Amino acid sequence: RNHISAINEVNKAGSLRALIEGGRLKEGIFYQLIKRDVPFALASSIRDDGPITEVIQSSVEAQTRYMELVEGADFVIMLASTLHSIAVGNMLTSQVKIVCVDINPAVVTKLIDRGTSQAVGIVTDVGTFLPLLVSELEKNP
């Protein structure tokens, strides 16, 4: 299946939460975020194929929400989203530690070129990175 199928499933259910409550979504990042009541922001882009219910379609509103979510953060992991990583990186102070994970090595370069010099890059597929991260965190709580 592809992302369009996933978008259609979410829209059919009405929301990500409804998809989980209906038993259709049983794992993954958004499953964990919603199950644990972790706040998140999904921002639309000009090329958005969706959007799903939870997506903030106004860039001004999305930026405001991002600023609320990163306030007080001292560590941020950015996963596979060039435009959003750069946008959030520009909001963070230089004291915030940043790890940017992306299959494209140019993402970290762009992030650093735009002033986020404290970013450290891991060039890999996020689908490979996250299970390894979980495994390490479970070994060393």
C-alpha cells in the first residue's frame, strides 16, 4: 500500500484517533503519539496529497503550533521531512541539540546552510532508524 491509500483510510475513518479506536491502525508513530496523548502537529504543504483531518492547512497556524510544541525543548529529532525540518530548525535556539534523520544527505546540509549549525545528520531510511532507536532505548532506559 502507499500513502494515498493511508490518507484515504484516515479520511474514511474521520481521523487518526478514529482509525486507532476502530482497530485499523495498530502500530507506528502516530499510533504511539495518540495512544500516549503526546501533542503533535501535522502541517500541510503546497504539494499535499491529503490532507487528513489533523493537518493544519494554514502555514501561519502551523508555525504557531510548531513554536508552542518546541518551546523549552533541549533535544529534537527530525525525521524525513526536508521542508519541515528546515522550518523547525530555524525556530530553535543554538542550544537545542538536533538530530536530523533522512535518506537524503542534502537535508542536513540545507539545514546547516540555513543557520542550524548544531544539527547532526544521520543518513538512513527512517524505517530502518526508528526500530533500531526503539531497541536501543529499551536496552538502556
